[in-house]
Amino acid sequence: MVNKLTLVGLLALFIVAAADQKQPEIAPILQHLLDTQSIPKPPQGYVPTEQRSTAHTFRTRVDHFNPQNRETFNFGYYSNDEYYQPGGPIFIYVGGNWPVSNFFIEHGHFHDLAARQHAWLFANEHRYYGQSIPTPNLSVQNLRFLTVEQSLVDLAEWINHLRRNVVRDDNARVVLLGTGYAGAIATWARQRYPHLVDGVWVSSGQLDARLNYKEYAVRVGELIRQHGSNECYGRIWRAFRTAENLIDAGLSSTVTELFKTCHPLNPESMLDAETLFFNVKEIVQEAILYLNANVSTPIFCEQLNNNTEATDLQTLAKWIENKYYYLQCLTFDFNSTVEVLLELENHYPENSIFGLRQRTYQLCTEFGWFRTAYADDQPFGYRVTMYFFQNICKAVFGEWLTSEVVVDGVHLTNMHFGGKNPRITNALFTSGGQEPARDIMITDYHQQGSRALVIPGYMASSDLGSVSGYDSPELLEAKHQIELYVDSWLYESIMPLK
């Protein structure tokens, strides 16, 4: 178990105020690992109420590709047959890098469509997340079974089981809904197993593996200018450049004091400097994206612009100090960052709740999505580079994980599945017009029974909720199109108009 100081600094004790039942807050480096994928979040305090939603497990093999390995494990899933009538379809909310929840098979647009189509609803837990970890611990040797290919076979075998043994209808049509990383899994399940999956709705699905994901910072910068101001953008730009210049001038102690780091910034350590700048960058980006950008950004920029500190760097440092008022110091050094990712025990909250080690492994071996500051048109300096991320991968999982291995993993993912052009039919890709991750999503797609919809003014997975009077006309039309496309996959004679 990591030491207390590291837990305080990096995880913010997971629960900042348990007595007040507040949402857990975690450190910026860890927040990044979660936010790299769009993770659907049920409302705070949600308690399942539907009597027909029940928990189950499905047994499958740990390694589907080695006939000599007969080891098995159980992954969890939820079932809701409240609306099902014989002959109805199967609707599956596909699991991703989070513990399974039954919220989206009891609420939301997918649930409402199931009621109209008399569908049986299911939600599964992805291998290695939540309580569905197939190995005694998360050692590097054990993580070798955490691959997209293994998870796709899990899903295919489970769908076959649902048809034959649960719904008892071998001809039942199957529609998948996937968000974020699970959107990629849903897409590739349709690609690999078209005989099992009849259609997929992919909400904010992230499909294009990318090593140097520099575009993300550019998109956040655009949001700051659009919903904040050029003055706010300039303050952030100057703060980062000032800190970089101070370190270059041998004044790293000044930066340490301003940001109240737990350990002095080592002027000889490029990794410590990059870790600090990465964390500061992620803190700012999280503030911009905490709510819809048109709400969060003005609040953040007003706080910066109304500050009375003498310099922009002091202003930003003071804002971060106020944000993390409950911490005596911030662990922005490289070693502390790595330490929390070295936890091997399945039951530790870092792994069972947040899936930090597992997700980091997937990023290092298959997806990349390393949010650097390489691009020119962004306000976060230039000191967050691939050097930082490559060293994270090696420090956590071993020297075998060289830059060449990481590059090959990203290349192979896109080669195997097609990146932003999976060439499948019966797929609807939806995304928000303000999503900073939209560069790795499918926003233009033309295949039979398929389309890509970009919903102006919204962030990730805004289309998951039930139709509401608060929806904009564009969001209402998107939800209507989702309904038409699902209909078309269930009843092939009906095709939605483009």
C-alpha cells in the first residue's frame, strides 16, 4: 500500500469528505487517466430501484487464444427484462473501463427505446475492471490477458449465451450502446461478429488510437477563447511560459514554493518538471470541462481575471492552492506519481474503483492517447512531451515497454480495426460539438444504415439522457435520429432519411 503522504497528495484520500458524502476527488495525473476515456457517470447518490434489474455472472476463459490454458473467471452483468416480450430484441449497454452499473438500463434514452421495442436490457462489466478481474493480482505477467481482442471474445460468447440460455431466442436481434472506450468495443464487436450484433449506437466513442495526442490541448484552448476570453487564454499562456523560464534560469525553487509541492523540484530532473507541468495543465483542463464548457469556463476565467496577485503565474498558483485547500502540499514529482500506479492488489480502490493500473496498461500497450503540449496553438507551454509518458509506461510496467513497443501497439490497434474508418454497416456515431476528444472520434461516416451526428453546443454523451424539455432542438433531433436508426436495424425495411 502506498504511504500516507502519497495517498493524500495523489488520491486526495479518494473521498475528500466522506462524512458529507461528497464526490471523490483525485489528483490531476490520475484524473487524466480516467478522463482520457469518456466515462459515463450515474447521478451522485443513485440507488437502483427497478425490481426487475438483477445481478448475474458469466463464466468465460481467461485466455481465449491458448487452447492449453483452461482457466476461467466470472464477469458480472445486470439484466432488466421489465419490458421484454417474446420476439423482442436484446439491448446491451457495453462495459468499459469502469465498474458495471445498471443505471443506463434503468434510465435514459436507450432504456426508453427498449420500452418501446419490448427489448431485454443488459449491461456487462469489462474484464479487469470493477469486480471482474480474472487474475489474483495485477502484475505485469497477469495483465497480458487485458487486451481488446480478449474482451471482444468475452462479449461475443456472452451475447451467444444471452440468446440461447437467457432470452432463449437464437434469432433475437442485438443492438449495442457503447460510450468512450466502450464505444470502440461496441464498434469492433459489430465489425468482428456481424452475425451476433445487428447494430451499434456509439456515443462519444473513441476509436482512433493515437500516440501523440496534441490536439486535445488545442481544443481546450479553443473552448477557453470561445467561452472565456482572450484575456483568460493569455493569462494561462503567460503563467506556463513564466514557470518554464524560471526553471530554465535555475529558479526551480521559486516554482516549488508557488505551487507548494511536497518535494522540491529537482532542477536536474526533466521528468519532475514535466510531471509538474502536466499536473497543472490537467487541473486547468478539468476546471474547463467540469460542467459543460459554456458554464465551467466563464466561472474559471472570472476567478483568474478577478485575482489580485502580481503576476499571471502567481494568479494560477493561488487558484490551484485554493482548489486543493484541504491538502498541505501537492505531490507533483515523478516518483510519487508512479508509486500509486504500482499497486498490484485487485481490491485496492486505485484498481477496483478507478481502474488506474489497468487503464494505464491499456494506454501504454494499445491506445496511446498521450495528451502532450506539442502543438503551437494551445496555452499550456511546451514541457509536456512524449518523454514523460514513455517514462511513465516503463516505470510502471518495466523496461520492456520501450517507445518502439508503445508505437507498435498504437499502430496495430488502428491496423486491426480501421481507426476512424471501421467499414461497418448499421452504426450510428454521435458526439458533441464541444468535445475536446472529438479528433479521435468518428464525426463523418457513410455506410449502409449508418451515419455520424455531431450535436452542436454539447460535450460527451449528451444524448444518453431521456428526451427532455431542456434539450436543444439539435439534441432533440439527434435523439430522434437515434430512434430511427435503431428501428432500421430491427426492421430492415425501415431506413432513416439522411
